[in-house]
Amino acid sequence: MRGEVLHDAFDAELLRALLKLAEEGRGEYDDDLTQRLAAEGIARAMGAGHVESMGPTEGATRAEWSQGLLRAAHDRLREAAPQL
């Protein structure tokens, strides 16, 4: 269900929370798993199918894939800002 809420209806606060987890982890514990799951949730929120949201396509690194997702999510927040 990660990202499904944002896939069906935009919620800026939820997207910001996922971005924070994907970029920073969970504070003092800097949890790679939490960051990976947050990135996968962002992928679903940005419209990726289940398989596509699980990681990079062949030829891309997880870091490149994650950075592209984070840029797209930040862009989505900027686009929505005037509407909020």
C-alpha cells in the first residue's frame, strides 16, 4: 500500500513525509530500509506500477533511480504549491 494514497489523491503533507524519510532516514537511526521503502512509496505515488516501483530498471543504479524519484516528487510539490 506504500504510495497508493498519493497515487489516487494528492496529499502534500504525506508526500513531504515520504520525501523526508527517503532523504534523511529516521533521524539517529539512518535506516537504509526505511529510505528504500519511502522511495518505493514515492514511485507508486508518482504513477509507477507495482513492479516498476520496486527498484531501478536494468542499466540504472538504485541511487540514480531514487534521485530521479525524489526530483519528480519535489517537482510535484512545487506544481501543487499554488493550488494549496
